[in-house]
Amino acid sequence: MRLPAQLFFDGAWRNSASGRRTTLINPATEEPFGEVAAADVADVNAAVESAQRVWESGWRDVAPGKREAILHAVARKLREHLEEIAQLETLHIGKPISDARDEASLGARVFEYYAGAVTKFCGQTIPVGRGGFDFTLRQPMGVVAAIVPWNFPFPIACWKAAPALAAGNCVVLKPASLSPLTAIKLGELAHAAGLPPGVLQVLPGSGSAIGDALVTHPLVRKVSFTGSTGIGRHIMELAARDLKRISLELGGKSPNIVFADADWQRAAETSPMSVFANTGQDCCARSRVFVERSVCEPFVDRFIAATKMLLVGDPLKPETQLGPLVSAAQRATVEEFLADARQRGSRFACGGGRPRTKGYYLEPTVLLDVRKDDRCWREEIFGPVVCIAPFDDEAQMIRDVNASPYGLSGSLWTNDLRRALRIAKAVESGVLSVNSHSSVHVEAPFGGFKQSGIGRDLGMAAMDGYTELKNVYVAE
């Protein structure tokens, strides 16, 4: 399998202007396996300016039916290379291969969805008091910067690029420095499928080296970012200088709420993977579990039993459920949280150690007796750690749920429809699942409240976010 090792823009492989390269480490073995060109500011300028020329010279005016056909061709090309994409994803971030295959397929589905959306994305006609004729247009913005994280590199690259392209924009895609391979592959395959050169540019490299240049470039009209709340805040500050459009999908500390009237046995058996999937490196991870006290003890017993059954190991084996953390630094960060929990007297019901001597592995960890002011309860850990606590009073539980500065996702387990509607309205989050842990649906908007972000990915809402709304009035 050939590793993509260069920048990809103007439809061709290119070395970076500086000649700098980034070494990639396999987190399952701790061994380097390749190098990738690292873009610098000169590359950002060249890629953005080229994308702007391509947008002005024709991409924005491509007929919707033609744009639809190209995006369908991209989806077909991705499906032809699903296994290669999955193998690359597992290699550089340690994602279990079965998950990587699902996510590669999800990326193709995203392109299929937005290919179909191109000809169904419409403005409005509006009756106005003066008479005449009033209508709205949804017009592309121009060059969009898409900055994607390392935890779900391929699907998030797709769900930013596909709607932006469908709306008629050009995209400069910057993958995380830890996980550039599948984004570069996306650029190569999209071009091979018929996307014109320059419409999708891919610039791997350090965010500290090129991120600010990309966000502040005067030709970039919109920045779409998924990542930490701290970096999102920095992007927002930079974008404010020229009122650049932004969408931010940021951190989370999602709740999992279980009432005694629910099928709490099923909730207990399925909830471990709602927080430990992707080794806990998920902004939607249900890392705070609230369980009604009358069923809390048996719930915890079943939750722990299910956790101990999870298979941690080689991410290339199809039976593996949890792979390593993405890097030594990420594991060290999670272990700092665990050290703080020990010092503050939390009870480790299971986990907390390193199951292997090689690779950045960490056992899935269940914490009990955690106080509401402890770091593990309040802060996003981004690792395989969950806190479980009982509750007695619904109103107080809601206050505790909403005390977090985050509001991305969550789950609610109850068989009482009135309660489900009441809680769904009360929980401050952009996504909530009832009797389920599913956060992401291609057809539905995804994003958060409060410090979990601004704007929405996926669904038709994403198309709105990549266009400007123009109103036109024609007098009689």
C-alpha cells in the first residue's frame, strides 16, 4: 500500500515550499512508519489563491446537475477504495479496523447524500406588502477552509468537504498533523473521479505553522473547524478581525441519563461503548452517567461486567473493540486525570492501568464516588474514562447535567414518553438520543450548544452554513 506523502493541490502531488516533513508514528507499536510533507504559509497562500481562481473561473457556475454527477462519481471512487482508506486510518491513529471500515463507508455515504442534495437545495418566493415579486437565493461563499481533527479524520473531512462542494464552494482542507493520510487520499480520489483541479486542496501540516495563515487569509470566506474548545476560541478570535463566517464543532462532556422505568439492563450493557468507543477519543462520549438511585447499584454491576468484556488489542484484528490512544502525549494527559482522581479519593471500579507494554494503550476505566467539582467530572478527558453517579431528584439532576460549559450530545433512557419530551427540552445539548447512543446521522444536523460550538455539520443545515442568503425584490 502506497502512503500518500505529499501535499495535494491543483490536482497534483507537490512538495512543501519549505521542504519540511512530519514523521508519522503507529500508536499500536510506537514505531515510525513514514513521513508526510508539512505545508507552510507559502503553501497556504498558493493553495488559497489557486482555489479562488478556480472558483471565479467556473466552479461556482457549474450547473447543479453536473455538480451532482461529479459528487456521485467521488462517492463511487471512495467505495472502490474503502479498504485502503480504512487501512490508512488504522495505521496512523490506531482505530480498530472494523470501525475504520464503517467510517470509510460513512464518508462515501456523505458524498452520496450531498450529491443528491445539490438539486434539492432551493431558495424561497416571498409575498411582500408592496406587491411585486420577492425571492431568495442561496449562493456559494467562495473558498472555504476546512480544519479536521485526528479522532475521526476521514468521515469529518467528508462531512465538511461534501456540502461545501455541493453548494458551489472550493475547499482547502487541513487535516490534523497526526492523521493526514486519509484526507490526502480523499483529495487524490476526488480528482480522479472528475473534480476539477483546485476545487479541493489538501494541505497537511502543523496547525501552529499554517492554521492562523489559513484562518486569516483574506480570500477565505468561511472556516469550518472540528477540534478542541481552546483552539475553536482562538479561531473565532482570528476570524472576528474581518467577520469571517465560522462553524465550530468543539468539546463535550455528554451525559447518559438512566431512569428506573427504562430498560436499564440494556442501557448498562450498551453504555460502555458509548464512552469507550474510539478509546474515549470522542467529543460525544457519554462520560457522565446519571442513574436513578433505585437501580444504580445493579446498573453499575452490569456496566462493569460489560466493560471487562471489551476486547483491547491490535487494531488490525477485526475482533478488536478498543485500540490504543493516538499518541504518548494523549495517554499522558489521560493519566494525569486518573492521578487526580486517585488523589481526590474516587473509587476505581475497574481499569486505570496500561494493559500492554507496547503501544499507547490504556484500560477502560470506571470511576465511582466522584465529586461534582472533580476534574474527571467537569472536564473533557478524551480518553477511556467514565464517571457514574446516582441521582434522586429529576430537577436537581437536570441542573447537574446542565452545569457543564459543554452541550454537545447525550443519551436519555426512559419508557415514559412525557418524561422523555420533558427531559429532551430541558437538557442543554445540540444532540440527544432517547433509548439509544446514536449521535451522528448523515441526514440530520449535528453540533452543540454553549462551548461545544457554533453552527451545524450534516443534514441540509450544513448546506445552509456554506452559502450566503441573498434576497431579491422585483417591482411590478
